[in-house]
Amino acid sequence: MLAFIIRRILQSCMVLLTVALLAFTMFRFVGDPVAQIVSLDTPAEEVRKVRESLGLDDPVVVQMGRYLYKAVQLDFGISYQFRQPVIELLAERAPATLELALISSFLSLAIGIPMGVYTALRRDSLFARVFQSISLVGVSLPTFLIGILLIYLFAVTLGWLPSFGRGQVVTVSGRWTTGLLTASGLKALILPSITLGLYQMTLIMRLVRAEMLEVLRSDHIKFARARGLTTRAIHFRHALKSTLVPVITIAGLQLGSIIAFAVITETVFQWPGMGALFLKAVQNVDIPIMAAYLMIISALFVTINMVVDLLYAFVDPRLRATIKG
Amino acid sequence: MTLPSPSAGPNPSGDSLWSRIMAHDLTYLFFRSPLTVVAAILSMAIMLAALMAPWLASMDPFDPAQVFLADANIPPVWQDGGDPRFVLGTDDQGRDLYSAILYGMRVSLVIGLSGVALAATIGITLGLVAGYAGGRIDAVIMRVADVQLTFPAILIALLVNGVVQALSKGSSRETWAFGVLILSIGLSFWVQYARTIRGSTLIEKNKDYIHAARLVGQPTPLILLRHLLPNVIGPVLVILTINLGLAIITEATLSFLGVGLPPTQPSLGTLISIGNKYLFSGDWWIVTFPGLTLAVFVLSINLIGDWLRDALNPRLQ
């Protein structure tokens, strides 16, 4: 077991190292850091000094090591367009993105699971068919189109909800800004979180339905029926419980991609988050921000993946057996 | 092949291709599902319209000589202020929306199809090599695939886009936007093909016909292409269909985010992005019609993909 944990952690570190290498290559070779700092009429002597101060004359391996050493301390360099440390820019915008992502995941679970259970139990009812069709539309419509549609309906036509920004935010515990404590902040969250969560919701609904149908056919449910338990107990106590394990896993894994997909939602709703910052960096070739975002997102993905794998090893006796054997 | 065999019963060899297609299980299943038939007709119609855009459109929206700024933001013909020359209205540069959608769909389709083709080529090649060679080559390829699979396609596409933009400083977006979009889509979608092909290759490579081909001394590339490929390509069909929808969405999203095609060569995504700017001033048509076209097309493709997956799934038959 210990060997498995160590191997899994080492594997994650290898992945992170690969991504860091990629980020460094981008940082060092794609954008010329010097050209971004000096202007055309800077004297050659000055340019040489800048090069030296940035350590660009050292061997590449040394530079790579330095980049990694700094990255571990969350120092990702200075943004070309804002002339500010990248980590400060990201930290400033992280609360907005994380809040949006968490609310969206929560929504997608809170709505997706009941819809999935319903469509599995009442497979041929009218509502089940309606839900199934909605889920296909949800998968087919691009995120940005859903956002535009919601804005047109609820912001432009009906005027109920704001179409951009976070509303009023309050600062809690020093740097964390939250929109969850004010009425306008909560109102501003509604449309973006629906937009971001819709795809995950349909995914979870389809997954719950498929898993539930599978579980209802299994032996332990047949046995529960044979024992004469009530349908309600069978469905919600026994079947739902075994359905939810894989669903929670997928939902956990999806949290990472929700944060990545926030790029689109944040653009549509002018949400001041990390995704919007990343997109701006791509448009303006702000390599330090792109490299930092790449590393942070991959660290997030790798950590989530690893935790899920390890949890599985702890929970599932079959997997434990194969690890030992 | 994993495709279902032609329906049982004597099948005289003199049958024409048409009657053999009509007697196929897949054809039977197809006509049993009315929704799929509708989806197929819709997507075929949209593709045909895009293909024949120069004959169907009332103007060439890419030709500056035919576009007048004075015609900008005219509503559709059934609204007040509509102009019979522009049935669906015009966009902010005075382009006829109906013509722009036809040409835009064409651009979206070309990029989507080429992107998927590139992804499939990369994925199938790497999958065949990984599965057939095994060992260290296999490990390296599949590790890369694992790492990439953790990133959403749109993020990879954005990164590729940013890197190319940095490398091509100076040259204008028009010259490389097309190629970069295809490259981004190709690089973000190959993993699924590689995994599927590798899986089937691992099974097929130990069968007698492959051993036989090796024994008679055929070169490895020939074995891979002539013998292995036809036997592992079946499941790729479903991925291709579903990926086309995804690729078109990805292109539209990138263009919407402003890192895809420039407004001078609009795809559907670019048109939607233009329309989004005018949503608040009440010019609803610029975003609605391109958006609707995109949604209907992708939905139809996904319906066909869903059906194909079920129809080719031996467990459901």
C-alpha cells in the first residue's frame, strides 16, 4: 500500500515536472523577455544589463532550475502587460473564479442527481423524455451561446438579473473578496453559474441514469427485493448509495475542467476571474501569465486526480488486493 | 471488422451496391429511428448549403466591393425598417446575414473537418505504433496521452493559439488564423483516437493473420496499414462523428473569444461574437441566426453520433 502511494505521488510529480518544462520553454523561448522590457531606442549597454539581471546569459539548465525554484515559491515572474507580479494578479482574481466554480459544481450536483434518478426510475414517463432531450441540447449548445441566450432572456428582455460583473463584493479575512454576502453579488452569480454548470449538470444526469439502471439490475438489489423491502428503501437507501460513488468521483474530477471552462463563461459575463485574465494574456501574448496559469491548472488537475486515485485505493477492497498482489 | 455483418439470408453476389446498402442492418436501424433521419436530413441540408454558398448566397460577404457600411444593422425583412435585399438583415459592416451565414458555415465546416482529420491521423498513427510496438514507445505515447487528457481541449487550443501568435509576431492574423485553428483542434482531440486504436491493436496483433504477415516477411509499415488498420478502424467512426460536432464548437468558441478567425473572414463563431456586441442595442438578429444555425447543426451531428454509437454497440443488439 505504501509503495503504491509513493509510486502514485512520484508519478504526479513527473507529470508536473513535464508541464513545468513546457511552461519554461514557453516562458524562455516563445516570448523574448528582454524585448518586452526595453524599448527600441534603449542603448545596447542597457539591454545587456537587463539581459544580465534577468540571468538570460546563464546556461539553459541553470535558467530552468531557477525558474522551477521560483515557481515552487509561487514566483512566476512579471506580467508583460500589467508590469505586476503574475502571482499577485492571479491571487487577486482567484476568489471570483473559485466561487463561480464551486457554486456551479454544487448546482450541477443538486439538480443533476435528482434528474438522473428520476429518469432512471421513470424511464418511459413524459418528464424523463423531456429531461433526456434537454440533456442532449445541453451537450450540443456551446457554452458561450447558452450564456448569450440567458443574458438576452433575463438581462436584456426581462431585466431581472445583471448581465456582467460580480455585483457588490465584500472583503473577508484580508484578501478574499466574496460576492456571496451581498444581494447584488448573489444575483450576479445566478446566470454565470448556470451557464458554467449546465454542461456538467447534463453530464451528471446522464451518468446517474446509466449507473442507476445498471445498479437496479444487480444482485444485491434483487436480494433486497426478495427480502420484501419497500420500493422506496430499495431505490433510495440501496441503489442510490452504490450509484453515488462513481458520480462523486467524476464530479471531483470535473471540478478542474469547470475551472478551465470558466475562461468562456467569464468572458461572456465579464467576470473578473483568472480565466478572463488568461484569455487576455493569450490575446496580448503575455507569456508569463500563460505559463503560470498552465502550471497552476495542471497542479490542480494532478492533485485532484491523485487524491481520487488514493481514495479509491482506500475504499475499494478489490483494488487494494491488486496493489498488494 | 466490428461493423455488424449484412443481414442474414442468401445474398446473391450479383446484387447492386444500392440494394446491398438497403439490406444492411445499419440501414434498417436508421430508418427505424425517425429522429435520426430528421437529424441526417438537416445536417446534410446545412452541409450542402455551405458547399454551394457561392450559388445560393445573394452576395459575397468577403468581397469588400459588394459590402456597404450604409447597409449596416438592417433588421430582417419582416421587421420595421427591413430591406427586401437582406432577408435576415445585415451585420455591423453591412454584410447580408443570410450570405454571411452560408459562407461562415463553410469556413466552420472546413476547419472542423480538417481539424478532425488531423486529430484522427495523429491519433490513429500513434495508437497503431503504441499498440504494435509496445514497451517503452507505448509507455511514452500513452503517458503523454494521459497528461493531455487531463486538460480540456479548449485550454490546449488556447495555448497553441497564444504560442503561435507569439512566434509569428508582425504577420497579420488573416494569414495564419486558418491553419492555427486546424492545428489547435488536431492537437487537442487526438488522444481519444490513440487510446481506442491502441486498445484494439493490442488484441488484433496477436491474431494469426498478423503472425502470418510477419512470417512471410512483410515490412512493418505495410502490416500496420494493410492488415491491422482495416481491422481496428471500426470504432473510430463513432468518435469521428461526435468529434466533428465538438470541433465545430471549439472553432466557434475560439473565434468568439477573439483568438480565432478575424472579422474579415467570419466563421459562425465570429458572426456570433459580432452579434453579441449589438445584443444590448436590440439588434437581436445578428447573434440569433448564426447561433441557431450552429446549434441545429451540432445537435443534428450529435444525434447521429448517439444513434451510431448505440447501433454499433454489440451489447445493445
